[in-house]
Amino acid sequence: MSISAQAVDVVYGRPAAGVQVRLQRRISDLGRELDDWLTVDETETDSDGCIKDWTAERFGRGPYQIVFDSDAYFAMLGLSAAYKEISVVVRLADESDSCQIQVRLAPYSYSMDFGFRG
């Protein structure tokens, strides 16, 4: 199981380097999912706008949340965003699952592509 992510800045038409990103796993209790999330890793996108470190890790089954800090990214560029964060929640169900997430950022909108290979 693997998760990879990429952020693209559509204002400037380039990879969104330096976006802070959190990977979180949903906390469960006796097989029941709770509403709380445990942060597994925090990093930032590289010069290609990618998170490559996660692809080598092995993840257990269950729901994961990837949180992109769009507010801090646009503040770094001297712009303000209409939203603080972008959250994407995915479920890994099988050992062979692999998901790729791409988020395209603008100060007042975003779009997301999700690729899943199982």
C-alpha cells in the first residue's frame, strides 16, 4: 500500500513547492472508526510539488486523510486564500492498493485528481 501526492499552483502554472502537508490515519477503537485523526507524518512538497517520501512506506488498511495547508502556501506568496486547508480522505483496503492524489491550487478554488490502483 502506498500514497503519493502532488500540488500544482495554477496561478503561476508551476509545481507548488513548499506546501506543508499532513498525512493522518483515522483512529479506531475495537474495529470501529472514530472521528479523530492521528498524524502519521508531516512534510512539505519538494521542488516538483511532490511528496515522494510516502511512496516507500507501507501503510495498513483503513482511512487516511491528506491535508494540504493552502493558507500558509499562499501567504508565503503574498496572497490570501479563501480556505485554510484542503483535506482529501481515502481508504486503503488491500495490501496492493496504491493511490495518487494531485491537487491544483488557486487562492479561491482548487480541484483534485485521484488515481487508485488496487
